Amino acid sequence: MLDGTSFVYEDGSAIAPPWNICMQSVRIIVTGGTIDKVHDILTETLGFSGPGRSQIPELLKQARCEHPVVEILMQKDSLEFEDRDRQAIAAAVEAAPEKSVVVTHGTGTMDRTARFLGPRVSDKTVVLTGAMRPFSLGASDGPFNLGGAIIAAQILPHGVWGAMNGRIFPFDRLKKNTRTGRFDR
């Protein structure tokens, strides 16, 4: 809720609003996760399209969202992430010339990566997002979440955030509720 001078969370904490917003350049760093998985008809499993391939450009095309730069860093299930993967994400964020960065990520360990990045990012706005159902299968929450993350990356103050299920979370409050299958406060 806005109190006229700042955005106030339900717990009473607040951030100053970005009233001087202008359109920002956005980089999307792809790391894999459910949002990017496809059904493999030979093995009857979900996997990735192959090295250097992602569903994100098609998702953006369908949404008529042509401005983000897409960088495919890796295609990995976040449950298999190690510290070196999070370090690679941090390095890609640091190397990005854009100040607004979205990281597509598996929901299983998104909170761990957010907490890893949080203390390491100070001069950019980084928003992690993903999906509970692959974009390629239809009826996915991925397009909604990615759209929210792209907007959030352009208007939130510098720092690390998560955008899932129509909510924005500071990095230290991002947590998947495995019982409900969504991110809650």
C-alpha cells in the first residue's frame, strides 16, 4: 500500500517509491528451471531443449515484449545448483551493462540464490522469477511471473527481489510454500 511518500508492507516496513521512473533496459539471464523445461517424448520426462536454447525468447515473442536482452547462462534444474552455479549467476549479473536484471530460475532453490545474491548486489535491481509449470506445456504461470519481474526490475530500487504469483518479495523474504505450491508472505 502507498502512504503517499513510500510503499509500506503489511509488516510496517517501507521503501521509497520510484517516482522518477523511466523505461529501463532489461537483461534476462536464463538459468533453467521449470519455466524453461520441455516434454521429451522419447523418455517421457521434462528436460531442457539443449545447450544454448531456451523457451524464454518464444515466451517474450508471444507477449509482444521485444525490449529485453536474453542471455542464456545455463540450463539447469535449480535442485542441482551448487555454489559455483550461484557464483556464475552473480558474475553474469555483475557483468551485465544493464541496471535492471531478471534471472529466470527454478523455484526449488530460488530463495537460496536470492540470499546468495542479496549481499553481493548493490548497484543494480535484480529480480528472480520462475514457474511451477513449464511454459512449453501451456497453462503456465511463467508468462505472468516473467512479465511481473520485467516490470519490477524497472521500477524497484537497487537490490535483489523475487517476483512470483503477483507478489514482490525482498530477497530475504522470498520463500516457496511447498504445501500450497506458490510463494507466500
